Amino acid sequence: MTAPLLDVEGLRIGRADGTEIVKDASLAIGDAETVALLGGTGSGKTLTARAILGVLPPGIVRLGGSIRFEGVELTDLDPEELRRLRGTGIAYVPQNAKAALHPLRRIGAQMRTVLRDLELADGDAVGKASLEALASVRIRDPERVLRAYPHELSGGMAQRVAIAVALFGRPRLLIADEPTTGLDATVQAQVMQVIERRAREAGASTLLVTHDLGVVAQHCDRAIIVEDGRVTEQRTVEGLFAGATSAYGRLLVEAANREARHMAETTA
């Protein structure tokens, strides 16, 4: 049996005093697979994703468990080794891309910094690589965007920039943390299409952190449900809709079914 690309076992995350927030979480992601990490606010889904990246927030620590990526135990790596892994092995698309960008630096300058830090390009090649990256996420006027400051971009445009930057190093795993939150339905669909297409072109797997079952139904192969810091259900998306077994999964499916009935009634 082929080993998974990412294999998390018994992950425990909490405060330095030992108070657990994520409790014995285990999950696996295979090659070229899109998996949703579903959970409500405070469920621990984002902390789980950040632990994989090795970037837990201040005051939060990993209390135990294993995180293996391509067979390598990430918890054994030193900070410099983890830094090199981020961007080339595992990449991250933040929830609020505009807030994650430096407000006083032009987009082009920020993209050049990432390219140089990852040692992917230098000199004249940096500008070309930046333009190609923006064009790859279907930004129509990449030259203008490179000259822009973050506040001059729409939320959807900033999210596309974040996707382009995340995929600079052709990572094997892309972690997208609520990438469509705060965007209208049309822009949500466009952003997810870009993530899906670019990940497929790069041969990458995707871990989508979300609470939106509609997005999951359209774009994911499997769903992993997190409730109160525990993984309570893992199954195909079709299986989830056919018969969720966890409390949160049933609530999500019931809400999605109600919305579908409402839409059918209003368009009849």
C-alpha cells in the first residue's frame, strides 16, 4: 500500500499549561487529492492546519503526536528546515489575503522577496516569474497588479495573488485556510476554480479548511470533520451527503438540503 503524502497521527495541540484544544487528531491525504477539513468556529481545524505548517500562534504549542510529510517526520525538523519546506513542499493560502500582505509594499516587491527567499529566481528572472505567476491565476493586467499596493486590490484579486505566491515553488501540498470567506458567490467560485486548476497543473494535493459544505460538495474528494478538537468523521463527500454520522456533519447536510429546497422553491 502506498504511503500517504501527509499522515497525521494523534495530534494534540494546546496552551503551554497543557490545556488541550486539539485532542488526538489523525488524518491522511493522498497524492493529487483534495480534502476538506470541516468544522465550526473554535473546532480546532485551523490550528490543525497551522500545526502541519509548523506556525502555531503565540502561546499555543504542539503537545504530542506525529506529522509525517512524504515520509519525513516534521516534528523532528529544526526551524530552518521547516522554513525551507514551506513554499516548496507545503504552501499556504491565508483566509484574508489582503490582511496577510504588507500594506506599505507594492505587490511586485513582495513577490520578488518570496522568489528570492525560496531561491527560485533572481535578477531579471524575478520580474518574469512574477508576471507569469499572476497570469497563471487569470489576472488580466499583471503589470498593473505588480505596481499596486494591497489596499488597491479587491478581495478576490488579493486572494488570487496569494494563490500565485503559494504555488511559486510547485508544492506537493497546498493548505488553503477559508480562502473564500468574505467573497461574494461569483468570486468564491472563481477563486476555487483557480485553486483547483493550479493545484491540478502542479500535481499538488489540497487541504481546504472551511465550514462551507457547498464549496466542499463542488471541489473536494473527501471530508474530515472536526468537532471540539476531535476528528469525528472521515469519508467521501458523496458518503457525507448520503449519511453523515457526526453531529456537526448532520447539521451541515441538513442546512445544505434546506438551502437547496429553498432555492428550488424560489426558482420554481
